[in-house]
Amino acid sequence: MSRLILFNKPYGVLSQFTDRGTETARQTLSDYVSVPGVYPAGRLDRDSEGLLLLTDDGPLQAKIADPRFKLAKTYLVQVEGEPDEGALYALRSGVRLNDGMTRPADAVRIPAPELWPRDPPVRFRKTVPDAWLSLTIREGRNRQVRRMTAAVGLPTLRLVRWRVGDWSVEGLNPGEWREVDAR
């Protein structure tokens, strides 16, 4: 039977089990998940938070991570600035990045969600407004959501992956995980 773990990756944690990158040890998945034989299905940048799926099933891992399967990934994105209809339309139509056009995204402005506090907190500037978007993409380029919002003039301040396919991070605090039925 395949194992599937939903993990709420905290800010600053690497999406891998070991850190070979620097002299200073950084937090990795092994600081939180002690289940042998599971590996991340996809990645989540160190400065992003939220749902990371781990599995011991290679075909399931490929299905989750491979853009050919177009599995929807929903992010809650705090952006700097006020999104107007033009910016939302651009995100919904596809954005030109240095590696080509993105697929259209589902982009909606939302009220500030009730999330856990981030450590360290997002810097607050009285003179610069911020807003929240729900952004659903069906591909997975490197730092794609951050690059898309920047391309429409809305730099990302905080990025939380909320959902991958039918799986959600809802009910998990940062650093917590639960095993679910892989079917």
C-alpha cells in the first residue's frame, strides 16, 4: 500500500531530507518527518510555506510533480500593491516570463486569510498597500508564482501553497503532518 503524507512546510525549511549546500546547517524535512522511504512529490521553495506531499510511490510521485498531468496547485499569495483588473486578467490569460508563456491561471483577489503567523514576519510598510490573491496553476516552473506576480507588477511578500489536487494543508500547523489514503 502506498504512503502519502501531507506536510505543512514551515518558512525556511528545505524541501529535501539533507542539506549539502552550506556550512551552516539549514532545517530540512528530516527535522520534521521521520517516516522512512518517503520523498517529496515536487518542491516548495525555502521561502515558501504550506502543503508539501511526500510519498513512497514513484508513479504517484511522478503524477503529482509532473506538469504533463496538469494537477492543480492553489496558492494563497500576499502581494505588494493593489491588484487591478488588468493584472488579474494577465494572470488569467498567461504571463510572459523569460522561459516563455505560462498557462492561464485561476486568479482571484481574496480577503486576508486566517493563517498561522510566519516566522520571521513579513515586513510591513505603512506607505505600501498589500493584498491577497488565490492563484491556481497547472504547471510547476521554478519560482513560477513569484515570477508571475512580479511580471504583473505585484511582487510576492508571502506564498503559501494551500492545495495540490484534492489534498489541502487545512488543519495542519506549520511543521505538522498527517498520513492520508493515497487513492
